[in-house]
Amino acid sequence: MFDIMIWGGAALSLTGLLGLVWSIIRVMRARRANLTDEELRAAVQSVLPLNLGALFLSVIGLMLVILGIFLG
């Protein structure tokens, strides 16, 4: 049972990590597009919820892994 918690947490953490990489890529594309200051700020603000959600998923996944190891 705890193996499912560990592997599920690892998958959740990996999903969060992929979300973080995707948000980095989106901001880098916006910076390379030579946008104005306001357009760049809007692009970064649109990526912020994705970044925070991905970070949350990653943290929850790591907590599940640690909990599964501790209890198993």
C-alpha cells in the first residue's frame, strides 16, 4: 500500500517539475519576443498561476514520498 503512495507521490512531483519547466520556457519565449515592458509583465503574470500550481504539486508529491517511506 505504501508503494502506491511513494510512486504516486513521485509521479505527482514529476508532473509539478514538468509544469515548472513549462513555465520557465513560456517566460523565456516572452523575453525573446522583444515585448514592451507592459506586455512582458502581462505575460509573466499569466504564467504565475501555472508556476505556483506546479510548485504546489511538486511539494505535495514530495510530501507523499516522504510519508510513504516513513510509514512503510
